[in-house]
Amino acid sequence: MAKIAAIGPKEAVLAFKALGLEVVPVATPSEAARAVHELAESGAAVIFITEREAGQIEETISRYKTSPTPAIIPIPGAEGALGLGMAAVRKNVEKAVGADILFDERER
């Protein structure tokens, strides 16, 4: 079975352990970057990472964007959604279609 993991502050990711995910609590951007690399090298198929941490290690995450695995998915943290995940969807749709067809100017 493919490994699925969650990276972020302890209070934001601990509940994922009950679902059978590997949980990697981190406190700094360097810990988050190291966790992404280690999970990728160990064969993780999906890595959930809190938006705040994902925003702090964009360069690390971009290294894996062209690889089929791991899929690195930003999730809201304890402070709520920051919009990073939706911004990535918007950017990918705009790149594929050539225009932002998901949202009008009022929703930005």
C-alpha cells in the first residue's frame, strides 16, 4: 500500500494519525523541507502539508511538481485556509486554458 503522510504543526496534523497516515510534526521551514525530501525518498505517494508550511518551502515543493509522486497537497492549518491551494488550482487552469475561467475579478 502506498504511503500517505501529513506535515505541519503538531496540533494541525495529529488527527491524521487516527486515519492511518504517517504524521510528521514540524516547527520550522527547514524541518518541513527535510520532511518532504525524506518522505519523497521513502516512497510516499501523497504528502499533505499545511498551507503555511507549504508557502515557506515553495522551492522544495517545486522540485516535485513534475514527478508523478509524491503528490504534494496543501491543506488548511489550525489557523484556517490561506488560499494557497486555490491559487495553485487557478494558476494551473490558467496555464492549461490560457485564461482564468474559474473566477471573475470580484472573487480574487
